[in-house]
Amino acid sequence: MTMFNVYQLVNRSIIRGSGSYVWDDTGQKYLDLYGGHAVISIGHAHPHWVQRITHQLQTLPFYSNSVIIPLQTELAHALGTISGKEDYQLFMSNSGAEANENALKLASFHNGRDTVIAFRGSFHGRTSLAAAVTDNASNRAPVNYAGNVIVLPFNNIQATEACFQNNRDSIAAVIVEGIQGVGGIHSATAEFLHSLRTLCTRHNTVLIADEVQCGFGRTGNFFYFDRVGVTADIYTTAKGMGNGFPVAGTIISPNIRPRYGMLGTTFGGNPLACTAALAVLEVLQAEHLLQNATNIGTRLQQQLRQVPDIQNVRGSGLMIGFDVPDSLRHLRNTLLTNQKIFTGSAGTNTLRLLPALSLTMRDADDFILALKTELRNGTHSVPRNSNNPDAVQ
Ligand code: PLP
């Protein structure tokens, strides 16, 4: 059997990780500013996370949702406390797409409607509804065209107001990323999110904050929506929630009432997943990683802005994007090959930095130094080769 070939692979075998570093099978060390696509939140193989999961593995790795799993209540309590959403409810699953799928389904159950508003440049996952609300035709098979998804320009208040006017009382949900990640690190404006809140409240529509990439502390706030003071009806989270252990959450307002059978999953909320997420929350707090994300992110952005050829530096905390001119489109490749630094991309000319929230000042400075060296050495002339690091998303 061979692998079903859907990923454009970086030509490296990563076999070990620690903190903000990974090593390949030749022993080469890399600074990881990609974090396995925004997944590594507290650092690769964090000792507390390893110890917690190991203990759980030796105690009870799995039981199904047919019995009481105290770790779930413990996690819901901890999540409520750190996010300030004590009165919200948690439904657990295994991936960002599932978390969004469940959020959209719940919204429709809640108000009995079937139309969803999503935005240009959005990415919400690859399962059926998640693909339907994702603004990328190449992700959608014919079977994924739901027909009841309206895609509007991002950050356009007028267009959204007009859409509500024209579709009075049929919009079940609005789904939006606070910062579009796959779309290239584009932030929703505070005015836009506030207006979405007002429109959703006025029309009994469920506002879903997709915090799968920008949530769980990445921007320096637990949820990006907190940063602009907007409350969503449902938050979805995954990626950094487990620091690499597959776990996702749909975090639901007390106004949305559960009933038996509405949602369900075999693996979601299993003891190992709960333990991984609890360990992440414990480390986020003990090591003040939200504050660290703000500090290091601010410094990185300041320094990036001073580098010639680096354009449109943007983002929040440790979710940073910047553009490079076409002549530098191989920069991501040469940073990996020459400087041994992993970064992320979006399209051909945007680089994304999504490191562990424990990134140190020294790591950040090393990156800026390496970047300057690379630009000085004439990255312009390095051709794209088989070491192409442009992974999907
Ligand atoms: N939502 C956002 C904002 C994402 O960035 C992603 C993945 O990149 C998803 C949802 C889908 O998550 P998953 O790949 O875990 O299904």
C-alpha cells in the first residue's frame, strides 16, 4: 500500500521535537516557527504534557461517552475559568473541521434555519459543511455544495447588513475567523465583529467564532474575539488545544440547550484527549504563555517592519504574516535549507509565523538575524528545488 498522495511535502523527515526545536533523521536541528501548522502551543514534547499523558495512558487511555468521564468536567471547568466563559458548555471532538461541523449543526437545530453566512478567504475545514463554508473551490467536491451558504466579502459591514435584509429570518449562523489563517493572516476589524454581533442578536442568528487557529492563546488573548470585546454564541477550538494530541472543542452559549442525540462521537472527549488539553491549560497558566505570545509577537513585528523587502507585517501575538516581493518568493525555501528554520506560507508571497507560544526572545532574535542574512545573501537567485517546503495550507 502507498499513501494517498494529497500533501505537497517538505522534503524532511522530522523525528524528534523539544520546545521550539525539531530534528530530522540526519540529526539536523531546526527552529520551528511553523509549529506543525499552529498546533504546537506549549512546545514540542513539553515534560508536563508528556508526564500527564503517560500517566493517563497507564491508567485508562479510553472509554466511551456512555459513562461519566470526570476528566471532561475537569476540562470544562478549567476552560471556563481561563476563557471567562464559565456559563458556556463544552462538546468535545477530534479536529477543527468536526468542531465547526458541530457548531453549524447546533446553530441550525437551535433556530430551525438552514442558511449560513461565511466570508471570502475563509478556511473552516474539509468535512461536508466545513468545506461548504470554506472559500476554496478546490476543497469542495460536487457533493459538498450545500446551496445554502452565502459567501460575503470579509470585513464588509454594508454587504453583511444588506444580506441580512434580503434574507430576513433565514440565516441560521454566521461563521468567521477572528484572524483568517489559511487565507493569509487577515484580521477581522473590531467594527466588523461588533456589527456581526449586533446583526446576529437582532435576527436571532448564531454567531460562530472559528478560533481553531487563532484561539487558545495564540494571539495573546485566549480567544481572538476577547481582544475586540465581542462575545460569540459558539467558539470552536482545536490545533493548540492538545499541543499535538488530536482534540477539539465546540464551546456553546448557555442559551443553546442540549438534547440527547443532538451531537455525538466515539472518540471525542476520551480521557487521553482531556488530559492533553488539561496539561496545555496548566502550562499556559504556569508559564504565562499568553503574555509571552504578546511580548514576543510585538517584538517580532517591530523588528520585521525594519527589514527591507518585508512588506505588510500583520497579525497578533504569535500569529504573524508578512508579504515578500515576487523576487523573494523562495524565501521560505531558503530559510529552511540555509538557515534551518521552518516557517509557514499562504499563497506564493506570504509567510506565516505560527511558533510555540513559549518562543523565547533569543529564538525571535535568531530568526530576524537569519532572515537578514538570507536577504543579504541574495535569496532572489535561489531556484525552487525538490526541497520545496510549501506544504498545503
Ligand atoms: N478552522 C480553521 C481556522 C483552520 O485553520 C483549520 C485548519 O487549518 C480548520 C478549521 C480545520 O481544522 P482541522 O484540520 O483540524 O480539521
